[in-house]
Amino acid sequence: MSTWRHHPAVLLGTLTLGHVAVDMYAGFLQPLIPALREHVGVELVAMTTLAGVCNIVVNAVQPLAGWFTLRHNCGGFLLLGPALALLMALLGVPASYAVLAAVVVAAHVGIGVYHPGALVAAHDAAGPSAHVAVPVFLSGGYLGFSVGAWLSTQWVAARGFEGFWLLAIPGALVVGLIVLTGLARHHVEAPPAPRPGVSTRRDLNFYALLPLGVSVVTATSVLYMFLTVDLEARWGTGGIAWGGRALAIVGLSGAIASYLWGWLSSRVSPFALIAVGQLLCVPFFLLMVTARSSPALMLWSVPTGAFLGGGFFPLVATAARRAPQLTPTLRAGLIMGCSWGIGSVVAMACGWLTKLGVTTGQILCWTVLSMVATALLAGSLYVHRRRVQAAARPL
């Protein structure tokens, strides 16, 4: 007999809390780069490289975990993911860079393996309400990352890394909930086989979206990598706490705005939305990264978050309708994983520019060039799509 533990709302709530938790731990590393650099005594480029590698690990692990989950029809990664992710609460323990790297890479493997199986399980648990439940599940990632950026920086600013291990408690509670609800034994249904004989002409459209996805997330990757570093250089140690608050606002604003962007994308071309949104973001982004006071930083973080990444979800939704020989989960996962993975490489490469005398403030300001490039690319795809549609109309 079904119990409350197996009720769809309970299962979906547990999966969403798990998403919040693992992405909360993902939000620890980049905002704490200044503190960790001092803690283990390394240069900035060493920490930005580690952060970039961790982001690559997350996005490389996801398709592998998704394939394994579907192949073996099991949900064991739903338990393993949060159990490994909570290792991020041990950031203050390692005294050497090598041990720190081992801990955070292992944690990011856990962060990566949770997402594919949890997304499929959320879809299964929601049933007919999946069109509402899945966006709620996905927005949990934005919320978690924002909470992680805020919580970790405020803790370190107030107490250093003393007692930081207590932040493992939320992850441990999520692990307990997953065991209690039986999700660790969840059987993931394999998707239906691809339809044979589908033309690959639309596949080109799908793969053409990958460069746009990379362009959209590059600015976000650079912002999260360097904002707290730059604020610490300009404002002193208090800059870490204010940077964490600003990044939390950026994430929350983006999460809220994503629902509006999603609604608009059903009425207006997502390419047009991305082009306009990126251009509107440029002045707010510059005002944010050059802010000289904390009120100004907080103020400009709101529109920056709303416009910076708000068009990414509509882009993912558009990609999910392309490449019909791939499953919807794989289509969405492919564009998300490739976009964030390559965006992380770009942010990591920017860290090496500091070895050439380029300041973090200059890197942040130059990031607006990627927004302009995104707008131009999205605009060109919009024009191309309109031409194709016009050519297809009967005379």
C-alpha cells in the first residue's frame, strides 16, 4: 500500500531539496576563492584553475551518470550525489592545495552525478504535472547556488573556517530523506527508442545552438569566478561577504526572472529575447562590477541577474525540441553540460590573464564583450529562422 513517503509531492519535494542542497555546495567554491587562496597559500591562478576544473568535472560527469542510470535502470546516484557533495563543508580542513583539490573534485563528482537521475525521477514522480514540476525542480538549482554563495561567504567573513563543517548538516538531512522515501531504490524508466528515419536537417539547428549556449553562460561563469576576488582587492576582507551577497542576489533574481523569460519565449522568439536581454544587461553589469559602495552593488545585482542568465532556460527548452533522435533529457543535458563546461574553460583561461598583469576588474569589464557577441549571435539565428519560415510559406 502506498504511504506518505511515496506520495508524488513528497518525492518531488525531496528531489528538489536534493537539488537545492547539491547546488548549494556547488556555490561554495568560487565566492571563497580569496579566502581559500590565503588558507592554503597559493596564487590566484591556482584557485581559478581548480574552480574551472571542478566545473568541467561536474558537466563531464553528468552525461556519463545519465547514461549509466538509464542503462542499469537504477537511482543509486540520487544517494551518492549528496553524500559526496557535502564534502564541500570540509573546505577549511585541508592545509595543502593538493588535499583541498582532492576534496573539492570528489565533491563536484557528487554534484554532477545527482542531476541526471534526479531530473528523470522528478519527471516520473510528477506524472501528468511534469510540465509544472520540472521547472520547479530546475529552479531549485538557482536557489541552491545562491544560498551557497551567500551562506559560505557570510560564515567565512564572520568566523573564518572555524566550524565550517557544520554546513554538512543540510546535505546529511537530504541523504536521510532520500533513504526514508526509498528514492535510492528508484527504478529509472528508460526513454523510448528514437524514431527511425528522422531527417538530420533539424539536428544542425540543434548543434548550432551550442555556441549560443556557451556564449550565454560565459559572462555568468566569469562573474562568479572573479567578483569576490575583485571586491576583496578593492574593499578589503569585507569584500568577500559583500560579493557573496551580490552573487546570491544575482542567482535569486535570475531564478525569478527565468519564469518570466519562459513565459515570454512561448510568445516571442527565444533568440530575440536573448539578444535584447543581453544588450539590456550590459549597462547594469558594468554598474555592478564597478560599484564603489555596497548599496550600489546590491541595487545593480538585481537587474544584472534578471537579464544575464534569464534567457538560458528558453534556450534549453528550444534545444529540447531539436535533434529528435536524442531523448529530451539528453538534449537538455547536452546543451547545459557543454555550455557550462566550455564557459568554465573560458573563465579558467581568464585566470591566467592575471599572470600577465591583467586585473580582475579589467577581466570583469571586458566580459561585456561576450554579451555583445551573444546578442549578435542570437540576432543572426533569429534572422535566419525568419528567413527559413518565410521561404516555407506557400506563395
